Amino acid sequence: MGRQWLHAKREVAGLKKGQITGKLVKEISVAAKLGGADPNANARLAAAVEKAKRASVSRDVIERAIKKGAGVGGEKLEMEHVVFEGYAPHKVPLIVEVLTDNNNRTAPEIRVLFKKGGQLGAPGSNKFLFDHVGIVEAHSADAAADIEAAAIEAGAQNVEPLTHSENDDIPADAIGARFLTERADLHSVSQWLAQNGWTVVTSELGYVAKSYPELSDDDRGRVGEFLQALEDHDDVHRVWAALR
């Protein structure tokens, strides 16, 4: 629902291992800064740590990232969160979230990327085309798992199936689902799922498009390439697009 293009192509399009590690470490630090250093009380941090472990990020690197984000020890995370709004080719609306320690450097670089096929908008120009919600992506090894029942019990507002082809963190033989929540309910929904047999792979606030333009396969491919170029930038944290 808006991010399948990213999950399906992330490894195929290929960020180098160092870039992948860098983004995972940044996500851990940001999660620790926003929700504290205890993964048991911070669903976003728990999901980020598990993802880093699957990518073979060392325990020492993970622990340093948590301490930096939480402000424990000598290092402290100094990161600015910047949101860009605009359009991909064929007028596909998108929102780009950036985490940077130097926006004077990052902003011009993002503008250059948009000039290569998209259109950068002013703040507030298309955010109304998206719902700002909590997003939890999880999977269950139980073949009989009922995602709608789980959503109701967890307190999610909506749920849809999620496959391995849409998110490669979902095992091919597992029952996957994307749970959409009220922003204030993100942590409680993630906790309920984790305590009731679900493995949470993503827990974050994000944007879900209210509608999706009809595109040909060729047009979709061009849009996907543009979005991937944005995602490959070191400081881009998330790209949310009205593309199924």
C-alpha cells in the first residue's frame, strides 16, 4: 500500500552493504531518541534492531547506535528531520523524509534529484493527498492466523495482507500483514502483536496515499526508478509514494 515498489526492489536495485548498514544504524539511533533505549518499551527500536541483526550488523554497532540516540555516554545524536513534498514522473504524489546533520548540504542534493524527472513542491503542497498514520508490518508462522481478528484485538484501524514479494522481511511461507493504526496507538498495537505470536518487522509513523493513479507498466517502471534514486540517497529516511 504505497511502499511495495520499495520493498520488492530494495535489494535488487542494490544499495551497497555499507549504505544499508548506515541507514539501519541511523534508524536505530532515531528510534532510541524518539522512544527511549529499551527495545521492550519501544516497538520501533525493537523492529529496527531485529532488522539490523538480520543484515549482520554487529552487536557493538547496534549498542553504540542506541546509546547515541538515547544520549547515553559521550555521543549525542544531532539530526534534523526534514520533509520534502513533490511529484514523481507522471504526477505521482510523494513525500520524502530526510534525516540529516547538515540540511544546507542535503537540500540542494534532493532538489537535484527531483530535477531529473520529478517536480519538487512547496511545503504543504500535497501532504493532504496522504493519511498520516501508524504502520506496523508483521508476520506469523501460524498458517491459521486471522489477520482481521488480530487487527481487531490489537486495536488497529485497518489491515491488509502482506507478502514476501512486497516486503522481503516477510518469510515466503509466513502469514504477513500491514496494520494501519491511529498515530497514538502505534506502540500499543505493535506490543500486542509481538506478545501474541507475531514478529514485527516495521513499526513507524508514515504516510498512506488516499488514492492511486492508473499507470501503464512502462510508466510504473519509470516512476520506480525515480523513487529508487531518491531512496538511494544516504540522508533519505523514507519515501512514501502513491504507487501500489
